Amino acid sequence: MKFILIPDSFKGTLSSAQICGIIKEKVDLHFPGAESVSVPVADGGEGSVDAFITAVGGTKVMVPVKGPYFEDIESYYGLIDNGNTAVIEMAAAAGLPMVEDRKNPKKTTTYGVGQLILAAAESGVKKIIVGLGGSCTNDGGCGAAAAVGVKFYDKNGESFIPTGGTVIDIQRIDLNQKATILNQVEIVTMCDIDNPMYGPTGAAHVFAPQKGADEAMVLELDEGIKNLSRVILDASGQDISQIPGTGAAGAMGAGMIAFFGSRLQMGIQTVLDTVKFDEMIADADYIFTGEGKLDSQSLRGKVVIGIAERAKKQNKKVIAVVGGADDSEIARAYEMGVTSVFPINRLPQDFSVSRHHSQENLAYTTDNILRLIAAK
């Protein structure tokens, strides 16, 4: 027997790696000697580098870079695929936990993320995967761009490194001095949201409040990103403002397209491509996946459905073990390749109570599923 264990985390309760461990323990109990392959899913945010290294093997490379307030920090990226692919999580240089009680998206920068990208490129990789998520910034990736040689000029012709509060001052962008080594590397950006650059559903309005912005600052940041969109159009001839995902991570999604020539891709598709999922499941009997809640968001191509659609092509059985499920969406999930859905909560409890029992509830549910399979 071969089991593939590839769950998303249950946000706020269990990490993907913990879930893999719990399911594997039950597989080993009921099917001694069975092969179980654990693939902790990375969503691009904090922990993504470790998840990729755990899934496919690799090493972590430490790099001195600038932190959110241009302070010197020690950061890292992952090397996988025999050193041919680098994995970078922007949270490692511009993450929200790094600013603690100093949240201010007008002043924070993605400069360190650009330094990580450049360091990875200079190490000789052919591909760089950049995970967006958990950021404390709203600079549209301008800091990262500045770190790789892109020049930003104000109305006086002076060059500067824009932050969230000063992208409004950009009058001109010069892309000609960007590090040429980046042209030799494929850059893929993991992005699971479809927000545009600016406006009511854009970077500032949706995400800046959790980064410390009040209502007045949100409006200010939004105007700055509008301005950035205009100057990107002037510099490149591209209007990228409405491309889904450009508003991700303080409009870092836009910066990855405009300054790094990257394509935005759903995180699960990036993970599945990287771990060679289609080959991995060719001789698999069961695929266990899951997420905190199966709902309409899930159906837009997130972890469970992304896996199910690939598995369906090979007629593989996909078991989704989830924290909760929206009944109205389960039928669609079945159509898209999910074989069965098992919510783990056994009692009618509020999440504030049940979240403290997630580990035992997951173990209990998995145990019952495997008992049924073993009894066939």
C-alpha cells in the first residue's frame, strides 16, 4: 500500500507537518510496512522554506540582509532540486512578526526580499520560487526592486528607495540597471489571493489594517499604489493594476510581475509541480489531504481542490480530512475529484473550544477512516 499525505495547515491549530505526522502514525498502526509519503504544504508564508525542504530534501542558506526597517538581520532561503531551485519566503525578511509592536506599513520595506532573490540568483540556481504571505509591507515590491538595481526617481530627479509612505513620490522608474543575472533565472511567485493592486479590494484597503494602518493611512497607501501603477505603465507599457494577485502582500504581487518578470501561480500548483506530484501518485492507493475549512474559497483552486483535480486525471482516491465543511460546497468538491470528506470535530462545539482538541480529533477521525479501509 502507498499513501500520499499532503494536507494544508489547519490555521491557528495544526501545521501541515503536524498533520502529516498524526496521519502517518495511524497509517503505520493499521498498515505496517506501507509506504507513506509526507508532503507538508507551504502557502508562501512563514515556514514555506522548511516545508519544501521537508517535502523534497534540501538545505537552508543563511544570508545577511536588511529587515523591515532597513536594520541588519540574518535571513535565509532554501536550496532544493540538487541546488537548481531556490525557495524564498518574503516573511523571512519582511514578515509581520518581525515588527512586533512597531507596525507601520508607511515605513517598512521589502528591500531584504530583493537581496534574498539576488543572492539566490548569484548562487547559480535556474529557478526561484518566491512565497508571498505574512508581510508587514505596502511598498509594491519597490524595496525589493531597489535591492536588485531598479532606480526610482522623485520629482526633483533624485533617486530614492520607496517605502509604503513614499511610493506616492515616484515620478520615474529606470529598469535598465537591474542585475542582469536575474534574466537567466525563472522566477515563480506563489500567490493564493486574487486582489488587484488598489481600490476597495486592493492591497491597502484589505491588508494594510492588519499591518498597523488606520483609516487615514489606508487611503494614503492606496493613493501611493495607484501612483506606482501609473509609473509602472510609463516605464514598461504594462497596465498590471487589475491582474488578479497584484494586490497580494502589500502589492508585492505587482512588483514581482513588473520588476522581476515573474508569473503569479497558485501556491498548491507550485508545490505540486516542485514535488513532482503527478509522478508521485502514479502508484499510490490513497491520497490524504485537508484544510481548516472546506468552503467556496477552497473551490477556487486552493489545496484540497488543486490536489483533487490532479488526482482525478489518474483516477486516484482523495480523502479530505478537514476542520469543518460547508455542506453546500461538498457536492462540487466531489465533482472536482474529492472522493470523500471527513470533518474532524465530533461534538457540536464552538471553534474556541474545539481548536484545543484538534490533535486528538484528527487522530480519532484518521484512525476510523483507516479502520474502514483495512476492513475492506
